[in-house]
Amino acid sequence: MNAVEVRELSVTLGGSHVLQGVTFDVPAGGVTALLGRNGVGKTTTLRALLGMVERRGEVRLLGTDTAGLATHRVVRLGVGYVPEDRDVFSGLSVEENLRLAEQRSDPLYDEVFALFPELKERARQRAGTLSGGQQQMVAIARVLLNGWPLLLVDEPSKGLAPLLVSDLADVLERVAERSTILLVEQNLALIKRLASRVIVLDHGEVIHTGSSAELADESLARRFLGVTSGA
């Protein structure tokens, strides 16, 4: 079973054809990484799946054709989104940020605080005063509260210190035991640790799909991502 099925997805933004007939599947369970150099359309792909940008093509999420669905209705199918820029409400407390994200009658606070005990300690602190890593915790916690079966996660390690990246990997590994994760990420070590499959974009098209183990081949890693396998 596939959690995500995309066929001939095309997006034009500002006169630029950002996605040009993108087609891929994401199997249910575990982590699939969406890779590519900067500017090839990874974030646009996630936003298109959510209906946040005008698109052409077919998108099925968790077995449902999402054609014509507004973003809030796509989310209610069971789709969580962690944006690249985190988008926390800086003037609100951690607790208020989490409450605004509640979509179910029994939000999973016990599970969230087990993963992020620091957020419980800082519940009354304004989110804008948190460190970048703490804000990323809030961004991830907001989607975990609802136990969504599908998570779209955009560059979660961006700007984080190496120790925090390791902590983030621990959390995502645990989350992936219950939810399917489509992960956009530039940190190749994190990808190799978490993802079983990869989808590579270039110039708005899928140029490769396969096992993440293939990225151990330096020539492939350099060709697809512009980095070495040890990066």
C-alpha cells in the first residue's frame, strides 16, 4: 500500500515551471526522503501535495484523491506538515502554540512530552524566545499531537547543531514506527540513518528513485546532490 501517489504533478509559480510532470509513490510506513540540490522544487512538491499552490496532475494521499480539496481538508485526511521555516507563533507561549494545533478530542500530549520533555518545562515561555532547536521541537510537536498517519517534514535539521540533529533523528525514528514520513532534507548522514527509500528531483523532474543505500556510492551522491557520500 502507498501512503502517497503522485502522477504528472506540475506547478508554475511566477511564470516559472517549477514542477514538470513529477511522478512518484511513497510506500506506507517508515521514511522516504525527497532529495535534490537547492531550488529544484522539493518544498514546492510538499506544498503542492497539501494544495497550498495551484497544481495540475493527480495526488492521492492515504488512498484519497485530493483533487479540488482545500488545504484544511487535506490535513483532516490525516496529513501533518512541518514547514522549513517552522512557523511558530512567536508572541504566543509554547502551550498556546500546541493548543492551536489540536485537531482531535484527545490530543497526544503524553506522547509529545515523552519525546520533548523540555517543551513541558517551557510551556509558558514565549515561542519567540526559544532557540532554533527548541522551535523545531514545537513545530514537530504540533503535528505529533494529532497522531497523523502521514507527515510531510521539510528540512528539519536546517540550522541545528550536530548534537541537536542527532536528537532530532532519534525522535523521527520513533515517530516513523507509527507514521509514514516524507522527508525533505539536505543532511546526507541523517538521510542515510532514517530513510529506506529516496526520490531525487532535478529541474522539476524525478531523475531517480531507489534505496537510500545507493547513496553510499560517491559518484551517485555527487551527481544527484552535489556532495560526497561522507558529507
